[in-house]
Amino acid sequence: MITRKALDRRTFLRGAGAAVALPFLDSMVPAMATAATKVEKPVRMAFVYVPNGIDMRNWNPDYEGKLETLPRILKPLEKFKDDFNLLGNLTHNAGRALLDGAGDHGRCCASYLSGVQPRKTMVDIKASQSFDQIVANKVGEKTRFKSLEVGMEDSRQAGDCDSGYSCAYTNNLAWRSETQPLPPILNPRALFDRLFGADAALSPEARKRRALYRRSILDLVSSDAKRLALDLGPTDQRKLDEYLSSVREIELQIERAEKDNSRIDPGMEKPYGIPADFAEHFRLMTSMMTVAFQADLTRVTTFLVTHEGTSRAYREIGIPDGHHPLTHHRNQLPLMEKVAQINTYHVQQFAGWLEKLKSIQEGDSNLLDNSMIVYGAGLSDGNRHLHEDLPTLIAGRAGGKFQTGRRIVYRRETPMCNLFVTMMDRMGVPVEHFGDSNGALEGLDLT
Amino acid sequence: MQFASTAKPAIAILYDSDFGRDIDSVLALALVHGFASKRQARVSALTINYPCLEAAELCDIVEGFYRKTVTGPGAMYMSAPAIGVADAHGKAAAVPPLVKSLLAKQGQDGKPQWQSNVRHWNDTAVPANLIRNDLAGQNDENAVLVTTGAATNLSQLLALHDTAPLIAAKVKMLVIADNGFGADAAAAKRVLAEWPTPIVLCDRKSAEGLSFPGQCIDKDFSYVPVHPIAEAYRAYKTMPYDAPALALAAMLYAVRPGDGYFATKSGTVSLGSDGHASFSESAGGKHTYLAAVPAKHDEIVEKFVAMVSAEPVVIRRFRRQQQKEEPSKEAPPAKSS
């Protein structure tokens, strides 16, 4: 007779004020679980947003159906082409001028997840609750954090960032309410502390002691981990080791990045703790989002890679020009080439995240399979500020519900919000409509 | 130095038609382009209310003929407008002979005479979405919807979430050229019952005595070697003939309602048992019926010819976008019934 109780999904390793959540372990499934009572693995949802549009000549393949040869910008995703769908012709009408004149960068970012045209103002900002937050409010009841908002550049919330549109519009993706954006966390150290530092539960003494001895957070919970390991089978022990190692690896990456920063002169004022290297910063933030998904700390994240209208230069790939000015290339091929290089560089970083997600086993599938990761932009052609045919790919199988590996082109003017309605449904938060949606997206589900 | 005007732009025409099924529907598009060349109207959205991809191809070719006249630094910011086409639901409509003939036309080099941006269904737009999105960008009461053909697309527009208030705010009137409006009876009934702004009916009787003279085709369109409108006219019927002008009349009223070309009556439009819209006069009725003023027939036909054959004007486009209209200090004019 098997009597051993299953390990609680919400088990934490604790010690000296710190708490570390655990990944999904086999021991969390009741031994005699039937198909009906089996613990359903959660579906996660993330948005990775890149600014200033994409060089669409090198993004859109000239075919539909099964993904074959990928266009240049998507080449870094070659080995994941069975794991995502590339969607065409999705439109955000709310990003268009609609009588509000210039300001496409402000509008496209603010409307991206909120589905409404933001009020053109620098003071009394107004958009709408973004759909990720509607989902977060529902599924977030089951996780430690309702959602995570992550970014890599500039979180100013005031001032004019685009032709009369507040910086709150260009620098945030998620909106808790129509007047309250959720600024992204930019500093890996802050994100780490948020995820693993037990936040307010961490006493000032514990925080002080950690700083004093530079001890790993894992040291603080090590005795609890050892005790737990005694109750685990060999597979779960290996999983636990791998997981704790990845947490420690992130700690070390942050420490290394902070040390490196003291030696690098970026030629600008840079907040302490943020790596000077773009790829390293990207890897750190996505590593932590991975752990947050793995440990079911949250099921909803948004990642504003850089903000709309950014003029960040990409010296790391030999491009000293600002990103935004380059996108207004007026069809000059040398400038378009640089835009394509930046776009490809971003996708390379994204591929690294997909690799990580896919490497993490969850039962008979993996973390990527149990997710919906959207990579996209609020503009297609940044030169012309177009809000139609938005570059959009969705990776992951939504917990086995999506059929992937295809290029699907919808009819023109199909609302981007139709994708959101579909995703909300797959997250267990069905709605009749959102923004300007007129239904769900066809063709994503397994037939 | 001249500065761009901030006044309300010319009236936006959204044209939902059975484009290519007859020559009248094609001439009506040319007519509004003629007014556009004089900045008296804007061609804002084009939708086709029968499921025919080829009709959309031809519509795009005609649009391309007029679009080519836009030059200047802002021209690169203009993308090809989407053409909306009723969903085929797996069963496309037969291609009208006029459409077939024009798409098959070859140039002297043996290649197709015209190239269309529309090649697949997903090169076209969902009509209801296209109209809704277009209306969202118009000044209040500065758009007119003109329809000829079935009411399918308009009914689907009304079915979109929260669209009625948008229509009420933006659309000055719906002008129906009754040429198969009731072919989708359920859709027609819904439009007549739920459309939130004035409805104007123009039927065959309204346009009685009006036609488009075929004799002008050879002389008035010769400013280009091959004119798509002239070719469409020749392809529709054996020349010479004068074309019916129902859609032309409806379009003329839509753009120039105050020019006295038409007499109007108030009453109620309903769907007759024969599938046609019928009108019963009543004081205070919420619909309007048009009748071309006989004394103005010659003037109307002259207008048709002048506008349909108008040479596209080269518009130098700077990157200026529409602005919200400044609130007027005067009382707004009363809505026409």
C-alpha cells in the first residue's frame, strides 16, 4: 500500500529570512494519481517586446504553412522552428493616429497589451488595464507574484517621450488599471531580490548579515534543502540540484556583472548592478524569468527589451548609430542593413531564452511546451510607422494545446487583440472580447 | 509660403460595393476619385460585398491607377490601402465577365496590362474590421458610407462589439444605391433596423433618365494610352451603349448633397418581398428618398462625365496627418433627416 503524501506544490526552502521556491518535481504528483486527478502543469505567458519595428523584408517568409527556410532575422531560431508559429497581418488600430497626429511610438507601446488608444498627454495619462494583468489577477492567485514586469532600459515615468505622449507610454507594457502602468524592473539585482529575497519578509538583520558576509542566498536555505533531499527520489534530487545550481549561477552572474561594471567606462551614467553588456543583461533577466516560471513564482511576465523610440547604439555588434534614427532610413540600403543587424541580434538573445526554457523538463514535456511566449513589436515598418502586419511570433504549445511550426497569415486588419483573446482562453481566463477583438484567432489549436 | 490648412478635411467616402458586377459600380469609384482630385472628397475605404478575390484584384488596380499620382517626401509613408472582401466561407462567387476580361488584358509586351497587390485572400481585409478601423480615424460626421450590392458587410459591421456609437459619431449618412441591397435579406433588415445615422435610398426610379454616355469613352479618357475605367466600360457590353447610373447618382449625392441635383422626401425604407428596398413617404420619417431633379438631368450627366474622366492630379504629399478639428464656436448644423 502506497501511503506517502505528495509534496506540496507551494513548498519553499527557508532559512534566515530567505525563501526559495521549488521547481515542479515528480514528488508533487500524488503517487496513485489518475489522469483526472493528475496535477495539471500550469501554462505560462510572456511577452518580449522590441521597439521601433522590424525590417520586415527580412522577417516575413514568402510562404505559408510549415516553417521551412527562415528569413534572415529569424535564422537564430532555426533549431526551434518546430516550437513556434509565425503570425502575419495582425493589426493594432489603436496604435494608429486616429486624429491624434504624431506619436506612433508612444501609442504603439501603450496600446500593445492594453488594446486601446492612449490619451495624448504628458500629465494625466490614460490607457486601459492590459490583458496580461486581467490574466494575472486571475491566475496570480495561485502564485507568489501575480506578474513580473521586466525591462532593460530607462524606466522614466514622466516627461515627453514622443510628440506629446508621456514617457509612461513608451516605457511600460503592462497596465494595472487605466491610469496605472507597471514600470519594469531593470536591475538584475533588484529582480533577484524580488524573486528570492523574500521581499518584505527578509528582516533588516538578515539583509545586513547577507551583505556583510556576501553569502549566497542558497547558504541561508541549505539546511532546509538537505532535509528535503532526504525525502526525494533520485530524479527529484537531480532536478533540485540542477535548479539550485541555476539559482546560484544567476547569483554569480550578477556578482560578476557588478564587478565588471566597475572596470567598464560606458561613457554614460549607469545604474549600479546593470550589466554594461546587452547580451549579458538579456541573459540574466531571462534566466530569472525562467526560474520564476520553473518555480511557479508567477505565470505572467512582460519584458520590454528596450523602450519605444530608443536611440540606443549597438556598439557590441559594430553599430554606433542610434536604433530609432536608423529605422527612419528613407529606404537607404546601408541604414536598412544596420536595422536588420539589430533585429537579428535581438532574436539571437531571444533564441538563448527559448533554449533555456526548452531544456527544463516538466514531466513528459518541457517548460517551453507549457508556455506561450510572444516575441514582437508594436510597429512593423519603423520607417513608415505602420501598425499593420505586426511582427509576431508565439513560441510554445500552451501546455499541449497549440500546434506549432507554422507560418499563419491572417486577412488584413485582423485585430492583434484576437490573439490576446485566444491566449486568455488558454490561460483559463476566457473573455468574449478585448479591445477591438472580433473573435479568437483560428489555426493555432491542435486539430 | 503656404501653410497646411488645419480645417476639417474633405468628406471621407467609404464605398461598399459589388464592384465589377456591373459597370455602374466601377464608374462610381472613378466618380469619387474625380471629386478627390478636386479635394472635394477622399476615398477612404473600399469593401466588396460579394466573395470574389478577382474583384478585389481589379479594385486594387483601379486604386493603383489613381494612387500613382501621389509624389513627394510623404509618398513613401503611404502604404497600399487594404481592400475588404466578403468572406467566401469556402465558396467564392463566380468572377464577373467584366472583371475576368480586364484581368486577362495584356500589354503590348504580352504581359498582364496591370499588376495588382492582391493575389491571395489574405491580401484582402475583413470588410467589417476595415470599415470600423477607418471610421475610428475620421472627424465626427465627416464620413459617408455609400453602398451598392448586398448589405452583408454592413450587417457584420453592426455586429462588431461597440461599433454603433462609433458609426453614430462619424457617419453623416448611409446612402444606399439599391442594386441588390436585399440579396442578403437578414443583413438588409438588420441594417435598416439598427443603422444609427440617417439612411438615404437611391433606387432605379431615383436615377430614372440618368445614364453615363458611352460616346465620351473614346475621347475623354485618352490622356493615358490604356485607361482602366475606359477598358472596363468597353469590356462590360458591346459598344456603343449608355451605362445605367444608379450608383453614380448615389455617389454624387453622397459627395455633393447640397448642390440641388436631387429632391428628397422623408419616410421609411423597408425591405420589399421582391428583395428590393421600398420607400413609403411619411412626415417625420427617419429615412430619406432621392429623386433626381428632371431639370438638372443634363447638368448631372455633365458632372458624371467631368468627374469620372477627370485626370488624376499629382498630389505632393508631405507627412502631415489628420488633426482633430478645433471645436467650433458656432452651433453645429442640424443633422439631415
